[in-house]
Amino acid sequence: MERVGGFRRKTRQKLRKNVREKGKISLSKYFQKLEEGDEVILKAEPAVQEGMYFRRFHGKQGIIKEKQGNCYYVQIKDGGIIKKVLVHPIHLKKCQTQK
């Protein structure tokens, strides 16, 4: 028996934009530069499918480890296991550090 569904299966609610955020994507967010060691949150931009992570990692916080092409390797903790995910910068949101 073959598995039914693809990469974005059962994500109608999770990968949906808020009504007030619909429209054109932000180019400054698309081309944002991140440094190694920056803390980021994985927040998907549903209008852009390239460089999107697996749905389980949505909302997780991680650290930028390295850059590959236009994308970044983000180290996250998933169920006690440390994983490295390759993500396009449009799906990343910088964490506000408290000083």
C-alpha cells in the first residue's frame, strides 16, 4: 500500500496566513541577512514553497549554524534530539533578545 499525501499534508490551518497579513510578500524579509549564532523562530511564509521546512518544526526556535547558498542551516531541538534543518530566510523570524 502506498502512502497518501505529500509534504504539506494536513497543514491547512498550520501553514495559513493571517487575514491581515495576506498579499504581497515582504522583499526585505526575503533578502534578510542573518549571522551565525543568531536566534530565530521557524515561521513559514505559505506563498513561497522553496526552502520550506517540515511541518513538525513550525514555531520552533533555533540557532543559525551556517549558510549554504541563499539558505541557512538552523539547529533545533526536536523531542530531545538536536537536528539541523536547511531553511530559506523568508521562513525565519529573528528573536528579540532581552537586554
